[in-house]
Amino acid sequence: DEIRDIERCQVGIRQVEMKDDLVHVNGVPLTVRGANRHEHHPEHGHVVTKEDMIQDILLLKQHNFNAVRTSHYPNDSLWYELCNEYGLYIVDETNIETHGCHPMSMLSHNQLWRNAYCERAGRMVARDKNHPCIIFWSLGNEAGCGPNHAAMAGLIRQLDNTRILHYEGDPMADPMFTDILCPMYHRVEQIKQAIAKPGERRPLILCEYTHAMGNSNGNVHKYWEAINMYPRLQGGFVWDWVDQGLTKTAPDGTKYWAYGGDFGDTINDAAFCINGLVFPDRTPHPGCFELKKCQAPIAVTCRNLQRALFDVVNHYMFSSLDNVVLQWCLKEDGAVLQSGELSLVGIGPRCGKTLRMPELTAARDLKPGAEYFALMTLCLASDTPWACKGHVITQQQFAMPYGAPKPLSPLPEPSMGTPLQVEDGRVTRIFNSVVQFVVDQVGSTVSLSATPSSSSTTSMPIIKDLQMCINRAPTDNDLGGGECSYAQQWAKVGMSLKENVFWRAEVLSGAMRGGLVQDTTFVSQDGQQYIKFRTHYEVWCDKRLRIRSSVTVSPSMQSVVPRLGLEFAVPKCFSNVAYFACGPHENYADRKSSTIVDVFRSTAQDMYVPYIFPSENGGREDMRWVSLRDKEGNGVMVKSRGAVHFDVSQFTIAQLEAARHTCDLTPHAELLFLHIDAAHMGLGGDDSWSPATHPEYLIGPGHYSLDLELQVLGPGDTEEREGRYEVR
């Protein structure tokens, strides 16, 4: 009666099949919301514990992933058991890759390697065949194709014909090697064309897409718009899940994440292992939030805003929305006016329901110039094994079509105040007892100081310098593409400041305001391409400063322009940031689907995104206003006519551009840098080895403008009140 041995095996009942030109699981068409995942830990390398695996699974599911490709080797057996338990679909991949062989398919055509190929495939199937989470077998990655792959495919189909065979290595996608189309890094138009080819009936699942290298993942929304539109586009696997950086300590004791070349390895691929949606410690990149939003399994769309009719669509394959609640709120310039909660019980899998929300159509007192947004937040109603009650599955915001009863009146010119005076010369001053605007015509610096409140008699610096700005610290995607990269294009043009001319200052309106004009010209090395700024400054006796800048990019410009805007150097103590813009996380023109427009509060330190290879970071789109304050409440607010891009940085652009690791960066000792851009180019992300930012997110020849008002703030001033005013 002695127990000598126990064998156990999880059991799952499910069917995988090709039906009606689609991959079905248990009779339902599959949508893959997938990620490629390496087994990685920043201290233990490729050794991961059960706790590490569970951490990845929970994060994946919390960010709306439902599938993992085990790139590019079978994983620890425990991984599959946990995926069975928590619920993730798996592409189990044979450990074969010949990337670097020339040609790549060389070994697949070598009969001496046939047994090695087949043994690896056969061992994988024999070990893993009883795991229900596995729905695809893969013949490997980037290994070309040939007779040895054909032998592998035949062996796998002989051993197990209950799963789908996946392989991207054959450029012709011969059905001998793969049951589905599974290309990597095809653009949106390419995947549409692939499923439209005459005679092609197979579905397409991208085995790799949206290369998450550093500040990346632009254009994800376009992939998911296509996936949701065309049934035979059945999803994809982002490249990839985690930055494969290793913890290292700098000579001063600072820890950082190292990559290729940091270990005395002279043959290396530099930072090309740093391309995950999460940092090595599993802190999500902002791009991870974009994937979460774009591939969300629930959608809220507008049927009729005037009547407040909204459609809730459940894209879950098998789950109802009985455990999901819809929390809604209506905001006026970021302030909540109304809120409520709706049950979604009864909305079954792959079903929808139209909701009418009369609260959003009721009459109300509308404030001139205010903006009204309705926010729908879909949350878990109770705990699940992968997330707690209240976990946000997705959000959707709607700009409500309320018309203000009358347009906002411009701010009147001050009727009283100390008249302004002008001193012209090498240094031009426009000043009175509460404000001083200074231009150093030789050093080409612009500064502003003021008394922050009526009770204060001491002037303090508000802007220490103001410059026109056309550069950004290159992202990994900017650098990708060798001689064709955006960074190289920009370097070859060699745009540099040619001249900065300040016109004579004058006072107007009975000395209640004074102004001057600045012309700034940047010229290329060959003198043929240029960018011109004409900037009008108006100083008001009540401490307001209006800045209007018109920018012209020459029709002869042959390079992309990273940004067109202004850089304000402000005191470092102005580190408390509030803004009315897209947020709360970092976003750019081609990666903002996951944001909402609202009032957010942060700090300059928290707005920094510490990409392992330092680059442009921390941007926010569609800014209405931003304020920077010290701990006493003194500071400056910038309001814009028209939505613009902004960021606040502890570092200069030159610091970010020169750094190779986060430990190379030291915050500026005295300053913060506020950038406000009329235009800022997108990030791209279709891949990281070619110029891939979509045309509509590039800055080309043409005319651009900024219209800003700066308001000095004291402890008693609130952004909510000041922010309502429109610039004259």
C-alpha cells in the first residue's frame, strides 16, 4: 500500500480548428491579443521563478493580452501549467533560429541537420502536448525554409494534428510549412493586401509587430482598426514583452540596466535587446498602456451624442460582462459635474447593447470657453484570479457637443497699473515695479522676472531663458535605418542657428503694454534649407506675457524636422506641474489613443520616463494650459490658443542625446526645461530599423504657429480660474 510515485497532469477540454477560413477555439473565431515573451530577469538572466512567471501573467492579462508566443524556444514546463490555470493562449516555438547564416535557410537545406531539426520539434511536442493552453506549434523563428522544415512540419502533424501549425520563415507562406499567414512587421496596408490575394483563404496573425524599442509603439491604433474591420486579420504578437537589460552598478554606486557592449563584449547588438513593453523590473512603458487600450476586449462607441446613446460591445470570446460595471462621469474643464454607475449584466460574449444616458443630455449652466467631456470607465465588479475589484479594463472619452451660450470674451487690457518703461541698447528692458522683461541682444537670451503676488515686494525669476527649439534627443526609432535614419537625415542637413535679430522695443496703449519682435533663422550646411521663426512678445503691466510665433519651413527642406517650438528655461524649484492636456501618461501624436483629456498634476521628476537608452521622453499632446510652481505656490502658467505639444524635463536635449544609460544623466543643477511645440513629430514603431513614422505625423515644409499667454502665479492663484481665459 506504499505510495511509490505520483504523476499529475492538468486537463483542459478544448478544440482548435480551421473553419470558415478562420482559426476557431471551441467553435468561436479567435482574436489574438498577443506578446512575444523572453524568459528574463534583470539579476538572474534567463532563470525565472514561479513568482516571476505569475507576475508576467498577471501583468499581461491586466493589460488585455490573451496570448503569448514563447519566443524563440520552449519555456520552462511550469510556465504552461500557469497559463493553463490563469488563461493565456500559447504559441509553442521550436528552438531553431539561423538568423545570421547566409543564406538564412542554409541549414534547412543541409541533410546533416535534419535529425537535429526534427528532434527539437519532436521533443517539444512530446513534452508539451498535454497542455491545453497551447493552440499553435511553431517551427522556429527566422530560419528560412527548406527540406528540414518540411520534415519538421510533417513530424509535428503526425504527432499532433489537433493544433495549428505556425511558421513565418517561408516568404511565400507555403501551406506545407504553415496553416496560417503569420508575417512579421508587415505594415497595415501589407496585411490587408495579404488576405486579399487571389486564391488565399487563410487568416493572418502577425507573429511580430509594433517594435517596442524605447519610446515607440506609434500607429498601434491603425493595426487594431484593421483587425476589428477584417475578420481574417485575427490579431498579432507585439515585439516584445520585457526589456532584456541586466542590472549593473556604475562607479558612483548608481544602478542601471546594461545591454550589449557593457560587459566587454566587442561583438554585440548594442541596445537591440531593449525592446519590451515593460522595463526589466516589469514597470510598464507608456506604450504598454497604448496596447492595453487598442486591443481592449470591450469597446464603447457613440451612436448619437446629442441623444446620449452609446453602444457597449463585448469582444470577449466566452465571457459575459456580468462582472463588469460602467462608471461614467461628466467633466467641465476637468471638474466633475455628474457621475454614476451602470450594470452590464446580461451582455453576453460577442454581443452588444445600446445604453441611453439621459443625465448627459440634461440642461445645465454652460460656462463660456469651457470644455465638456464624458468619460466611460469599464471596471471589474469583483475580484478575479488576475486582478482585483475596480481594475480598469478600458476607458473611452467623448467630447460632448454642448454649445456655450456665448463666446468667451478676450481679456481686457489692464485699466490700471504701473506704466511700463523701455530701455534699449545691448540689453533691452521692458519693465515696471512688478515685472521685468529682458533681452540680451548679444547673447540672444530672453528672460522674465516678476513679483509673484500683490503681497510680495521681491521680484523672482520666472523665465531664465527662452529659445527657439527644433531638435529632440533621438529615439531608438529615430536612429534606426543607418544612413537613411531620421537622425542621419537631420545630421546631414546640419541645421544651425544663422541669426537672431531683435527689433526695437516700444510701449503701447498708454504704456500698459510693451513689445518687440524677434526674427530667428536656422540654415542648413549648404545654405539651401531653412527654418524661420518670427516671434512677437507683448509684455503687460499686470505681469502677463503674450508670445506669438509664426514658423516657416522652407519648401526646399529635404529632411524631417523633429519639432518646432519654444524652450523655456525656468527655475528648478518650479517642479510641481499641472496641465490640461492628454494624459496621464506620456503620449505623442501617433500614440495617444490610450489617453484622456483632463487636468492632471505631477512633478517634473515623475514626468521623466527613464528609457534604458535615454531619448526624447515625457511628451503630452493637446495641451490647453500648463503650470509650473514651487512648493510655496509661486510660478508660471502658459495658456495656448489651439492645442499644442509640451514636455517638462530635468535634462537638456544635449544631455539626453549624449547619454547611453540612465546613470549618465544628472538633472540640471538650476533649471527645468519646458518645451511647447507647435508641431512635434510622431514616434513610429512599425519597426525600429527603417524610417517608419507615418507621413501624417511628420513635420514637413509649410507654416506653423504658436499663440501663448504666460501668467505669473502666486500662492492664491488657481489654474482652474486662470485657465478659462482665452488669449487675445
